[in-house]
Amino acid sequence: MNIKKYIIPIIVAMVLYIIVSLILEKDYSRDILIREAGEGFIFGILYGLYLFLRNRFRKKEEN
């Protein structure tokens, strides 16, 4: 399994989530940054799980 295939999109999704959330909050205090980073991490985990499951079931259908 090629781990780079999952890690890079997950990190990009996390960073984009954090940036968009901070722009929408219009507040850049430390507490908000930590909260949004935590939410971004959870989003990244869920997105990674989605990518893994999608790839796993797609390969079974093609064979």
C-alpha cells in the first residue's frame, strides 16, 4: 500500500479546512487557532478513512 497516496491529500485537506475556518471566524486568537486545528485534525482523520474505504471497495468492484 502506498502511504503517500493517502497522507498528502489528508494533510492538504486539514490545512485547507483550518485556513477556511479561520477566515470565516475572522478571529485569529490562540484559543481559536487551537480549536480549529483540533477540528481540522478530526476532519483529516475522517477524510482519510473515506479515501481508504473508497479505494478499497473500488478495487474489489474492478476485479
